[in-house]
Amino acid sequence: MESSIVMTGLANVLTLTNFAAIFGGILLGLFVGAMPGLSATMALALLLPLTFNMDTATGLSMLASLYVGASYGGSIAAILLRTPGTPSAAATVLDGFPMSQQGQAGKALGISLFASFIGGTISGIALLMAAPLLGSIVVEFGPIELFAIALFGITIIGSLAQGSVVNGLFSGGVGLLISTVGMDLTTGTPRMTFGNINLFSGISFTVALIGLFSIPQALSLIENSHGAAKVASRITDRLIPKLSELKGLMPNILRSSGIGVVVGLIPGTGGDTASWFAYNEAKRFAKDKSRFGQGDPAGVAAPEAANNAVVGGALIPTIALGIPGSSATAILLGALMVQGILPGPNLLTDYGDVTYTLIWAVIFANIGLLAVGLMFTKASVAVTRIPDGFIACAIIALCIIGAYAINNSLFEVGLMLGFGLFGYWLAKAGVSPAPMVIGLILGPVMENAFHQSMLIGNGDYRIFLSSPIAVVLLCIAVFSVLQATPLFRWLLAPFRRRTRLA
């Protein structure tokens, strides 16, 4: 049965339409990633409305390939401009830009491309191998376990979000609050609609997503548009690295790929964390550490292999538990919700064909990345010279078009702009919008599972202690919050001092 679902997912991807979607998604991701100041998350949010009328397999293939393409595209601006195209390419700057200054821009980009291809393919294969095992586990999950998973997802992402744990939990709590706007799931009465009929159906996940991730980025670009003109290094050498060079870098690439997969498994981390971790490990294992920061190819290969390996790793908790491993995978879950598929463990059971379609799309996107990268990397250099003000105006225009296209409603355009201004304020205050998005996704799941659990337990809250899985998840959720608090760190301080003395 399992093998037939795997082959169904493969057949869904192996069509001319979906190959075209993968090619287009990679190309778009490549150019978006190369533009300094943009991100894969923003591009996915803008592209999401375009997938409404697409077949599920086609839409998922395009979004997954855009994610993969942008993960590599960020290294182009990092190497040529000393400005990371995406946050996950920040570590690539340290050795990529010095290589371009030494006339080795093509070599640096080639190493980045091949490392991204290998890291992404390994993570895709790991995802494919893990899915059957995860599928056999999640069949044990019921409403009690689903509530524990949703609560666990909010707390762990809130505690791992950039900035303080309070900021992260505040963002996740706001997301949960917003998810309750509309008709009550149990009684059918309107909640927090303020008598506005446009809110009776709730706040569209896509509207909030576009506003929170795209508008703040456009406003930041406008703020920085008066800086010095961008001058990219020229590519004068060959793009394809020598086989001997790749062979020497292979242990580093494989190790970094493993790091990327493992880091991706932890919700709320992401490519930037994996990149720095992999870069530090590459430096630690290097025979000559003094070369790092001076243009060492290993300093390019390590972070690029890791940030692309995060893609598959982050999808493992996304698919198994419905907990997005990153803000980008949250948008992929949003694409499933648009198709009427609710996130959660039922993805692997009730919607196995869709799940394996997504997995195969990730694998083929990484294979396509190598071909598209070799053909268009040099052409994408021109994108790095586009003025920030022009990019910002284009983003805002696409945001308005995308928000209007959802329901042909000007109200939702205004709502999107409101979320955009709120997201901009959050960015200035140092609060990540990612937990808020997770709250929007997991809110309905948590509420529905809670009501079902209360019915099962006849209103007794001790029902949540009847499941060992739920107890473990709830304990981890509590610990993930406590371990980030000053009081908990103060209590652990004597034990840490004793350990250091020992």
C-alpha cells in the first residue's frame, strides 16, 4: 500500500506541466534569492495566490522548487556583492566575497551550486526514507495527541524564535488570537467580527501571510534605497569546478548536509542557523584554519550545503506533525490549506498521495537546480543591480494584486496592508512574525482537538494525562518555555558551575 502511494506521488510530479512548474519555480527562486533584501518566504507568500486555481501537484511543485531555488540564489549576492540575498546566505559572505575579489567569482558560485545540489538532494532522500516510518507512527494520534502537538508547536517555535522567548510567545499568542476571528467551530456564533460581515468567514491565512512577510520587506528596502549604488563583481572564470576540487570538498559537503537535515528537524531554527553551524564545523575540521575568511572554498561549500539540506529536514516535522519547521514550510502548509487539506498527522494517512507529491517535488527541484543554475547563474547577476526602490514598488503592487485576487475584495487588500504595517512594527520591535503564522495555522487544529478531547473526557482536563504521547509532548512544551526564562537559568547556574569545576 505504502509503495503504491509513493509511486502515485512520483507519477503526479512526472508530467510536462509539473516539470514546467518546477523549472519556473527554480528560475523565479534563483532571481528572488539573488536580490539583496528579499527572501524565499516573501516570494512564497506572493506566489501563493497564483496557485489557487492550479492542480494541487502543480502548485506544490512550483512552491517547493521556488523554495529550493531561493536557498541557492541567496549566495549569488553574497559572493558578488558581500550582501546576503537571503538570511541563510550570511555565512557564505565570509569566504565567498574574498574569492570573488581574487577573480574566482565563478568558482565560488560553482562550488555553491554543487554544494546546494548535493545538500538538497540528500535532504530530499532523507525525507523520502523517513516518511514511511513517520506514517506508521502518526496513525496512533487522536484528538488528545493533536492538541498536545499543536501546543508543542506554538511553544517550541515561540521559544526558538529570534529575540526573547517572551517576544516569540507573544507573536504565537497573537496568531492564535487572530485564528479565532470568525464563526465559532462548535456553536456557529460569530467571534470578534465587530459586526463586519467580511470577518464572518475568518481572516484569510494568505492575506495575513502576504502582509506580514512582504510589506515589511518592501518598506525596509525603501528605507535603504538611498544608499550607495550596488556594484557586483564580474564573473571572469569558469562556473563548473574541477572534479578534483569537488572530491576534496565532499567530506565537508556531506557533513554539512547532515547538519542541515538535523537542524531542519528543529522547528523554528532554519537555514541561517544551519549555515553558521556548518561553517563553524568546517573550520574546526580544517587543517589550516587561517584560510577561513580569506577565500577558502570550504567556507562556501559548508553553509550552502547546510542551508539547502534544511529544506528537506524542515519538511519532516511539517509532514509528520503539521508543525512547520520554518516560516517557508508554513507557507507550503498554507498551500495545502488552500486546497482544503488541514495540517496535522493526517497528511501522511488521509492525503498520502499529496504528501509524496511534495516530497518528490523537492527531490526533482534539487536535480533541476543544478541544470537551471548552470544555465542562468551568470544571467542572474544582472538582478543584483536593480535599485531597491524599484523592487519595493514591484513588491507592494504584487501584494495588492495577490490580496485582491483571493476573493476580489478591497476589504482584504486593506486587511493585508494592516497586517503589513503591523509586521513592520514587529520587525522594528525585534519580534519575529514566524510564530504568529504558526499560530494562525495551528489555531483551528488546536481548538478543534481541544473540543473533541473534552467530549471524550466528559469535560475532565485529566484526559490529557491519559495518553503517554500527549504527556511527553506537553512536558517538552513546558520545558521549552521554562528553559528560556531567567528564573530557570538562575536555578541551573549552581549545577553548571559545579559541572565546569568538575
